[in-house]
Amino acid sequence: MRYTSTHWGIYQLGVDAGDAAEGVPHARPLAEDDDPSEIGLGLGEPELEALRICHPAVREGWLEHGPGGTAPGQRGSERMVEVDWDTALDLAARDIDRVRRDDGNRAIFAGSYGWSSAGRFHHGQSQVHRFMNCLGGYVRHVNTYSLGAAHALMPYIIGPMKDLMADHTTWEVMAEHTDLFFSFGGVPRKNTQVSPGGVRQHFTRGGLADMRARGTKFVNFSPVRDNLEVPEAEWIQIRPNTDTAVMLALAHVLVTENRHDRAFLDRYCTGFVQVEAYLTGQAGTPPCTPEWAEAISGVPAARITSLAREMAGSRTMINMAWSLQRASHGEQPCWMLVTLAAILGQIGLPGGGFGFGYGTTNALGSPFPRTVGPTLDQGRNPVEDFIPVARIADMLLDPGGTFAYGGETHRYPDIRLVHWVGGNPFHHHQDLNRLERGWARPETIIVNEQYWTPTARRADIVFPASTALERNDIGFATREGHYVAMRQAMPPIAGARSDYEIFCGLAARLGITEAFTEDRDEIAWLRHMYEEARAAMAQTETPLPDFDRFWEQGLVQIPREPQPTVMLQAFRADPEGHALPTPSGRIELFCEKIAGFALPDCKGHACWMAPAEWLGAAAEDELHLLSDQPARRLHSQLDASAHSRAGKVDGREPVMINAADAAVRGIADGDVVMLSNTRGAVYAAAQVSRDIMPGVVKLSTGAWYDPDGDGRDRHGNPNAVTLDQGTSSLTQGSSAQTCLVRLSGPVNAAPAVRAHEVPALRRI
Ligand SMILES: Nc1nc2c(c(=O)[nH]1)N[C@H]1C(S)=C(S)[C@@H](COP(=O)(O)OP(=O)(O)OC[C@H]3O[C@@H](n4cnc5c(=O)[nH]c(N)nc54)[C@H](O)[C@@H]3O)O[C@H]1N2
Ligand SMILES: Nc1nc2c(c(=O)[nH]1)N[C@H]1C(S)=C(S)[C@@H](COP(=O)(O)OP(=O)(O)OC[C@H]3O[C@@H](n4cnc5c(=O)[nH]c(N)nc54)[C@H](O)[C@@H]3O)O[C@H]1N2
Ligand SMILES: [Mo]
């Protein structure tokens, strides 16, 4: 049987009639998946294929004048010239070599953030990192857009995110034990369509249904209602970015009414004393009363008080969406989530404690075990320079400038060459007009891409990459219970090559073939990577078959764990034997180390700090813009598919707006509107709704960025207006959810959307 894996599901290939002959084989979701995603059903649609990059291409000015001798600001507007593979590889290899010799490897940025494909060998970042390491290294990034604040903060207070994510209490345990499920940011099933590396079974719909059937009560603190498919759930409207204040007030009630678990705090935590002083107003700041929190968040004080009492009397799970920490001071809700759960004392008990991301990817709450997967060895990077991933524009705009991170001060390197593989910064980064200015600084930008994305259009040299169906690979994701043999299903289109072949071509020209390839071709690499994973799995309860059997059989299904996971159960049972990897071995409600950094924007314990932009300090006509993950695609991937386009209005992305806010502005459902602030502007189509609170608008990410000559995006990418500022000087994550805008309209003569057109090309 033939399979392919995508981040949103595993598909059987070519099992339907009429497939055998030619073209893209029909993909059918696995029969065992009772809630398959529709995102990928359009794989290979003609509209998508029309946007494929067919040949290597070079920006005209760069080709004619060489790097540095052109106007890099012309990236994205100048014509691209198709060239043959040898020419493109020669040009790129020569320029990489030039920069490396003249300016050193610390002038090359190859962080290359992005989700690329589910296959673990042709994984964009792994390929480019390995290649650059063979050449002497590159400037890298740390952390992710997803979890910038959490990745950097959580190790101090409870443990690394990757361990915490893999340790989430399973859905079946919550169905059995959880009385009260609190969520800050819902449990959006749309997000759990995906897991990085693929999904065998989708659990959220079934998980929520089982909990409802058992009588779990749901309370959702959220600016929108549509992120929890539990009709009877209590929806509590909360101003964006103010969740920390409400959690503090819940804690205040628990502590002042003596409903907190002192024994738990004494045995498993450090620093409750400092937290208590802050909560009760003995630290020089106002006490965190429900009335105080109401003034900040808009949540009625009386309800905060009664909910705190309900929490204490129930087996309570407190969940938080990752989006809360993609905001100014994003550390605080993470820290306060753990603090509140610790005060309640149910961490480590079945169905109690906290969840950090039910509703973000499928793996959280999965019944499958943690497994070891195949990975491509990236080698060693001798270059020390790095950036927190979302500081890219800062780095490009301010070479030599300093930035704070993790209690230290670092310097931005001077980047002359960028190589990006498997990501789309002109979708994912905030304040794209600003990134556009930074992007004009390097002498050369190389991009490997499958489609003419906004980033591919802004390259000097583009290499056309093949897709998962056009090459061999292995799909794997931890806690998703699968290893997928992704056998090639069709030849690559026109001139496309796999990322591995592209780097082999560059490696040959740079004299590093042996180091890069280790004499392995594609299949030999898959065998090698798989056998490494098999060796690691040999001692577990689920040994893997050998490579030949795996390749033949197509899919290895790992069984569910015999004992379902309860987060931090072992720590609760034996806090010394299973000490946490924090400085004290305990949960750090107060952290000496962070306090010692003496940062103005992150103290030694969770506290309320007003975000850089929010409704508490907004003009009357300003609205808070949320940019959540899109339901009909993965970020910007497959934005041109029929399924994604069906969610647009006349080709434009919808912006959800409360009926009252629309009425005041004379806007009707479907009208084109413009969102703007000092950073930029974006057109979108109004979607008038009562499922969003007044004062808040929501525009999902991923519409291909399509600015007009004045930097106004015609298509509906929220990053035309979002804030490009670090979460704090401790973590420097993305603050995408902190953004005020003004909304005007209806716009009568809105410009046509041109996002899904192939750029001007001089064809071979
Ligand atoms: N405003 C706002 N912005 C956000 C967010 C937000 O909440 N709000 N969320 C952020 C988050 S959490 C994330 S993770 C990022 C996601 O940002 P990205 O990961 O950059 O988004 P993708 O659209 O998945 O980009 C992957 C790209 O890789 C290409 N690709 C796929 N397979 C291959 C391959 O095999 N080879 C090559 N060469 N290319 C390939 C795809 O065509 C696509 O262009 O966005 C961030 N941006
Ligand atoms: N279909 C699909 N699924 C995806 C992705 C995708 O692109 N498409 N991307 C994946 C990736 S890379 C990631 S990182 C995860 C991200 O997972 P999340 O970060 O959890 O996802 P979001 O959809 O941005 O936000 C979740 C909910 O939080 C709400 N919210 C935003 N700000 C606030 C706030 O201040 N307070 C409260 N209470 N609620 C708030 C949003 O309105 C939204 O309903 O999703 C993953 N899943
Ligand atoms: Mo993400």
C-alpha cells in the first residue's frame, strides 16, 4: 500500500478508480481516522499546480549586475528570469562562497524558520542547516513563532516545553475525572487538524464529546466563542491579553478564602510567599481582587469569585491556548497558569492540574506514546551568533545592534546572505512593511520553494523544490503513533528537484559532497535514518520492523499506551526521585534566577503588566486585532486550494467583527473594509457576527501577502499591521496578538487581489 503523510493527516494513495494512469493520485484519509481534515483533499489541484515554480529563476537586476550592484529593494517587484539548473547552482554556490570568504559564516543567515513538509528527510530546515554546517556554519535562530515566550520561560519554572507537551493528560483520563474544564482561549478543533509530522487519528472532537457525555462542565474565557465546540459551555468574554489579571484574581479568591492547597505549595513549589504578597497587595502594588481584574479584563468580578469557589470544589483542569503567549508579556499567562494550578493543588492528579495547549495541535492529549523518530543529523554549527526567531527584522535592520535575551546581552550580526528553505516569512513575520525594509539589506537572498509564495517572489535566486508526492520520505510525529513510508507517487513536475538534490548540487560545487552526502542517496538516507530510530526503539515496548519490511508495508502503527498519561504524576508521587529540571527541582512560582536578571519587563513571579497595545489604553474607535490560525489551511500552505478559497469572500480573507461594531461604522456582512494603523493597512471582507466580543476583530493568518505600491495588503494578511516587538527582554518571542487597528469602510472600489498570480517571468 502507498501512503503519504502531511501535517494534517495520513493518506492512502491511488486506491480509487481511474488513478493508475497519470497525474496526481487520489488521496484518501485513513479509515481509522474518524475526523479527518479536509485541508489536504485538494493536493495537486490545477489551481495549486499553476502556482508551482517550474524552473530555477534569478531576479533580473541581480543576474545583470551581480550581488550588491543592484537595488535589493527591487526584490519582489522586478522580473524573475528562468535559468537552467547548472546556471542557478553555479551562481548560488559562487555567491555563498564569496560571502563566506569575504565576511565569514556569521554573515549568512540560514535559520530558515518554517513548517515545510511532514517528511523528516526532505525537511527544509534540517537540510539547509546540515548543508551550512558542512560549510562552516551559519547564524541560527532559537525557539519558535508558536511558543517563543514559553520555550524560553518554562525551563526556569517547570521544565522544557517539549517534555511538557509530551506529558499532557490524555483525553480519556479527562473524560473520566474532570468535573470542570476551564479554558483561556477555547479548544479550537480547527487547530488540532495538524501535528508537525502528521496525524494518524484526530482526537479533539471525540475527546470533547466524551467529556460532555460524562458531564464535564466547560468554561471558556475568550474574546471569541467559535473556538470551543461545546454548545452548553459558558462563554466569558475577556479582553485580549488580559487573561493573567483574571487568573491572578481567581488565585486571590482562593488564597484569601483559604481554599488553596498549602500542603501542595509547601511540598512541590518554591516562592508561594512572594506570590501571596503580590496577590494580596503587600508588595506595593494593588491587591489582585476580582474588582481589580474586572477593570482590566471586563470579566464581571462576581463571576470570578463564584468560579474560584467552583474550581476549588471540583476536579478542575485549567487549559490555556498558545496564542496567549504570542503577545506582549506573553510569559505572564504561562507562569500564572502554572501558579493558579499549583494554588489549586491538583497538578499530577487524574483530570486536574493544567493543560498548555489542548486545542493547539493534535498531539496534546493523545493516547499514543512518545516515540523516537528518524531525523537528519544536522552536524555542528561553529558560529555562535543567533537570534530569537522573531527578531529577524531587528537583525536585518540593525547589524551590530544589541538585544537582551535570557538575562544576557547579545549583538546582531551583519547579514549579507540569506538562504530560506521550507518557510514563508512574508506570511509569518509581524509588521511585514518593516520586514520588507530589512529584507532589502542583504546582498543575496536564496529561497527553495515549491510555489510562488510571497517569499519566493522576494528572492534573488529561487530553486524549485519537489513536493512530498514527488520524492521518497518518512513521515513521523511523536505521540501520533505512526511511521509512514512516503513512497514517491509521481515524477517531479517540470524542473523541480528535491531539497536534498538541490543541496547536493551546491555541495558538489563547493567541494563538500562527501561531508554532506556521506555517500548516501535518498533511499540510503531513509534506510539510515530509519534504522537509527529503530535502534532507539528496540528496547521499548514497541520495537519497529526492519527498513525493508517498513518500506513494503507502508505504515507502522504504534499502539496506545497501556497506562494513559497523567501530567506530572510521577513528580507528585515522588518529588525528590522525580525532581523537575528547574533550578530548585520544584515548580518555581518565584524564580530567583529570573528575579536576579532584574529585568523591567519580567519579574521573579507572574504578575500583571499592561501590554504594549490593548483595549485598556485604546482610543474609542480602535479595535483589538487577533490573528488566529486558519481553519482551512496550514498557515500559508495551500492558500490557493479550493478548500481555502471557499472560506474567502470574493477572493478576500474574512475579518470577524461584532455586529455592534459593524453597525456603528455602517458596515454590512460581506463589505470590503480596511484595517489600518501606523504600521500599515490591510483590506478584508467583513464577517459580521455575535460570536466575537465588541471591540475585537479577528483575521486569520496565511492569506498570501499582496501589498499594493503603498504597502497596503489587498488580500487580508494580518501581518500587514501586527506589532513586531519582542514579548519581553527575557524571551523575545512574537507578540502577534498584541495589535490595535482602526477599521474603515465599506470600501467601494477595493483593488483586485493578485496574490495567486505567477510573478512576471522571462521564460526559458
Ligand atoms: N499574525 C500572526 N502571525 C503568525 C502567527 C500568528 O498567530 N499570528 N503564528 C505564527 C506561527 S505559530 C507559525 S508556526 C508561523 C508559520 O509560518 P511558516 O511555517 O513559515 O508557514 P507555512 O505556510 O507553513 O510555510 C511553509 C512553507 O514551506 C513550503 N514548503 C513545504 N514543503 C516544502 C519542501 O519540501 N521544500 C521547500 N523548499 N519548501 C516547502 C510551503 O510551500 C510554504 O511556503 O506563522 C507565525 N505567524
Ligand atoms: N488548521 C490549522 N491548524 C493549526 C495551524 C494552522 O495554520 N492551521 N497552525 C498550528 C500552529 S503552527 C500552532 S503554533 C498552533 C497555534 O495554536 P494557538 O496559538 O492556540 O492558536 P490560535 O488559533 O492562534 O489561538 C487560539 C484561540 O485563542 C484565542 N485568543 C487569542 N488571543 C487571546 C487572548 O489574549 N486571550 C484569550 N482568552 N484568547 C485568545 C484566539 O481567538 C483563538 O480562538 O496551531 C496549529 N494548528
Ligand atoms: Mo506555530
